[in-house]
Amino acid sequence: MGRYLFRRALLGLPTLVGITGVTFLVSHLLPTDLVLINLGDRATQSPGLVEAFRHRWGLDRPVVVQYLIYLGSLLRGDLGTSIATNRPVLTELALSLPATVELATVAVVVAVIVGVSLGILAAVTRDSAVDAVARGAAAIGVAVPTFWFAILLLSTVYYRLGWAPPPGRLTSGLAPPEPITGMYVLDSLLRGRPDLFADALRHLALPVVVLATIGVGFVTRITRASMLEVLARDYVRTAQAKGLTRWAVVLRHALRNALIPIITIGGTLYAQLMSGTVMTETIFSWPGLGRYAFSSAASLDFPAVMGVALVVGAIYVAINLGVDLLYVLVNPRVRFR
């Protein structure tokens, strides 16, 4: 297994290098004047200031040289300095990433639990009223626009009914728990702060509902299709003929063999959420990776944009590796090669 993991990790390196190359090239070849955006009117009034800015960020060197310098910095663990804030990009990503990890992880767990349950029920009760309701819920989940659903929930549950707290990760005035993981729900438990845990969980509820609703649609459809295929196989009918109960056959025999496509869609969904949910994070004032990426792109902060791209690429590589490992755990016929 160790050799397999090492080989898979090595295969991910060209992907990450390619991501840095494409992102670097695109960010440096945009027709927009980076100097003018960052310096404004001072760019036309002070040529010396323009030259100092270009030298500070290496813009006075050929693009190839700039890229090689950037790769050298990456090997030392330096993702560069943000032009907008003049802070290390790695520091800013360390502040943004835990918020997205917290939101995406809870949303995926909820989506998988609800989606797999609905998919199994729909497959077992095929062409029944339960199946129709499950398929309808899945279709709505896939079709509903994220921004519209987020605004609808916020305006109804928070503004009109007052059942939810205002946007953000914690209520204004509450100090976050001392960081361990950067995830408020987990850190408040580790620090023994049940009051902060309850508050953080309440703030997490609405954005999780938005993201999980979309995920439930995909997971339900994939689970139903996979379960229907497995339930039609000979060994399932043999198990039923031996006198096993219906749910024993479904949960102990059919479900495990139907998990491969479910794991695939779950991993893909998690990677997509981890790469940044810009709309949801913006609407709910969630200071995560998506919101940071959007603000960096809007200000043409190319060191920050490249840092986000690299982190997102690493997330996809890591999740794909995790999905491959889960394949082996749920299906012994899959072997490390």
C-alpha cells in the first residue's frame, strides 16, 4: 500500500506543476494593467513609483524568469506575498481554508447520509410513491440555483422568521476559540466551550443546508441507479431465496457492491465544495477559500490567485487518492497495482 500511495502522489506532482504554469501565464498575460489597478492615479503622477512597484513584484523581468523564481519559492514553502494586503499568501490561506473545510465537510456528510438513504428507499420501492418523491427531491436539488436558494433561506429563515443567526461564523461580540484546527465547531469542543459550539453550529446550519441540498440531488440519483443495477443481479436473488430479510439483503449485500459510484460522486462533490463555494460564502459572509479567491481575482492579486489554484489542485489530488483507497476498502476485488 505504501508504494501505491507514493506512486499516486508522484503522479499528482505534474498536475500541480501544470496548474501553477497555466495560472501564472494567464495572470501575467491579461490585458488589464496590474500597476494601474493597484496604484490608481498615482501611476500616472509618479513614474518612479511605477518602476518601484514593478521591481518589487518582479514585473520588470521576463515571464519565464518570473515563473522560475516562483517555482523556486514554492520549493522553499513560500507562496509569495499578497499585493492587496502585503501579507504572506500562505498565512491568508491558513486563515481561509479551515472555514471552507468546516463548511464543506459538514455539507458533504449531510448530503451523503440523506442522499444514500433516499437513493436506497427509491431503489427498494421502485415505481412507488416513495420513489417518485425521492426522484422529485433529487431533481429539485440538482436544478435549484445556489445563489437563489441561499438568498431565499437567508431572507426567510433569518430576516422574516428570526430562527437563524445573522451571517458569519460567530455572533458579533463573541471571540472565536483559541485555534487548534481553525474550525470553530471542532475547536470549541476541544477547548471545552459548549456555548461557542452551539453558536458556531447555528451559524453553520443555513450554508450547510444550501450546499447539502445540491449534493443530495446528485447522491440520490447515483445511489438509486447503482442500487437498481445491483438488486437485479443473481447473487441478490439467491440471498433472497435463502430466506434473508429484504433489508438484510439490501444493506449487507447490495449496498456494499453499489458503493463504488457513490464514493466517486461523494469525492467529486467534496472536491468541488473544497475548491470554494463563492456564492454561498459571499451571501453568508463566510470567510472561506471561495470568498478569498473571488476578492483576489477581482483585484488581480496574482500571488494570491496562484496560491489558491495550487491549494485547490492539491485538494483534488488528495481527494482522488482518498477515493482510490476507499475503493479497495469497500471492494476487495480492487487491488493496488
